[in-house]
Amino acid sequence: MSTPSPTPLLVLNNIEVIYDRLALAIKGASIEVPQGGMVALLGANGAGKSTLLKAISGLLKAERGEVTRGDVHFQGRSIASLPPQARVELGIVQVLEGRRVFEHLTPDENLVAASAVRGGRADMNRNRDLVYSYFPRLGERRSAQSGYLSGGEQQMLAIGRALMTGPKLLMLDEPSLGLAPFLVAEIFEIVRRINKDEGLSVLLVEQNAVAALEVVSHGYMIEGGRIVMHDSAEAMKKNPDIQEFYLGGHEGRDFRDIKHYRRRKRWLS
């Protein structure tokens, strides 16, 4: 089985997450994101993908969750005890599922508001120019009310706001949700370009394995709070279980009807 770069930017080591001091959501998960790499975290709805992202960004406490075992290292440093704002200042940013832009503000005002999180005016102007260079459609609509943007434009704006913080690690939570396939392809291609041109590391959380595996180098599969598979994107695309349940080869069978235990045993064998 292939492995990521030996120089990881982010390392999660045997993470365990519990909600309300009772519900075990993540069970000994370990993942790595290499410096300048682009990695996917795949899985069905409810598998634990978003919870794992929040363990990295520090947003678990707002939902009464906590990391009870393991550690999170960023640039070789443990960040498990740091609050969310401190993690943003280190260069970690999460684009939440559902876009969540300020609909009453213009795209330009959204970007300016996000810049207050990190950096000064010069940083703001430089980062805003960068966002508009990658998302020219936002530049064309910079003075429109954001609530009237299309779903794809709002997703572009959500990613643009994240870029305004000058991140080192960009975490995207289900960016394809509710978007037409051509828009998903366009947005993923732009993210791939940003990764390549700017050296920005990306952790992409997705149910849409077809789209995700086209742009990342490596992937992890999470199921029931456990990492059950890790390999290169090319190897995952060729894996018969991934093809059957995530890449359209299931022949009409519902993913939820498959016994997780049996499939997990197959993947680990």
C-alpha cells in the first residue's frame, strides 16, 4: 500500500472523539496530509468525516464533543489544546458544509470580513486579488448581494473567504453538496490549481468519491468512525469495493443495506 509524503504538515495519531461524554464518534483514526499535498477523506453520510475535520479545526467543543485520546500535530507541534482562533492563526481553515456566506453582504464585503481574522490591509488586498484571479466570476459579481448568487458562486465565495486568511491547510467539508456535476468539476479543478500553484495543502471531505479521486493524490475511507482504507487515488479508483459502493458499480443496491462489518473485513484483508 502506498503512503503520503514523508514530510507531513498535519498528523492525526489514533484520535478518539466522544460527544456528550457518552457517544463514541471517532475510533482510533490516524491520517496524514503532506506538505503541499491534496488528500481526500471519503465516506457515507454519518461516517464521521465532519467530526474528524472539527477535531482538527477545534470546533468540536461548540457541539459538546471532545478529543479524548490521541493527538493532533500541525507542522510538528501538538495543537490539541489550542482554541479554534489560535489554529486559524497557525494557518488552518475549514470551509463548513453548506457554504454559510453572509447573504446580506456583497462578495467583496464577505472577503473583507474574513480578512479581519488574520493579517493587515496589505495582506487583505493581496489575498482578495488572489481570490478574484482564481474565481473571476466572483469578481464580476463582487457588488451583488451574496444571497442572490448561485449555489456554485456561493461555494466559490466560501472557499474565497477561507483563502483570505492566508491558510497553510485548507479543509473543505462536502463542497460538492447540492451542485451540478459541471460546477463540481469546475470548483475542484480550481482548488487543484490553487494547491499546485500556491503550494496550499488541502484536505477534501467528500461523499462524491468520483469527483474527489480525480483531483487528490491519496485518499482515506472512513466508516463507522474508523479509517478502513488508505491508498493512492489511482489504487482506490481500481479497488472493487470502492467501485461497487462509491463509483457507480452498485447496480441499484442501497449503500445502507450493506453490512458494514463484512465490507470492512474485506477492505482490511
